[in-house]
Amino acid sequence: MADLAADPVNPHNPTDECWPAHCFFHHVDEPDDGAYRVCFECKHVYRTAEALREAWAEVAVDAGVTRLALHVIAPPAEEIYGCPYCCHDF
């Protein structure tokens, strides 16, 4: 998708041109060139393993897990089997 004129900053509805790279959770375009992992349901792109862990942590905190407990229980990225945002498996 290198030729896609992505817009990773301004949320917008998907168009015919951008839908292959459109994250349906954040409503921005996220081309997947060189990504660590991509959710094939919501199309969110995790650029690095650490980005996947950070998303997992963000969702866990939103669900009521404290930061201190999260530091102890956060799994390595290779043990996260689903998208933290939409819960679809990878």
C-alpha cells in the first residue's frame, strides 16, 4: 500500500480509495508496510511488538486494571492472540 495517500491524523469515514488501510477503530488510515501485526477485522496496525503491548495495556486500564497490576501481568506481545481494540483473533 505504499502508493496510498494515507491520512493517519484526521479521522474520517472510509472511502473506496482508503478502505484497505482504514482503521475502523480509530477512523484513520494506517498503511501496514513493515508492521509487526495487523488486525484483519478492524484493520488497526501495530507497528511494533511494544505498540501491541501498549494497546493491550490501554484497554486493560480502561477495563479497570491498575497500572501497578498491569506491569506485573502484561503478557509479551507474542502471547497476545487477539486485537485489544476489537477482540478479533490474529
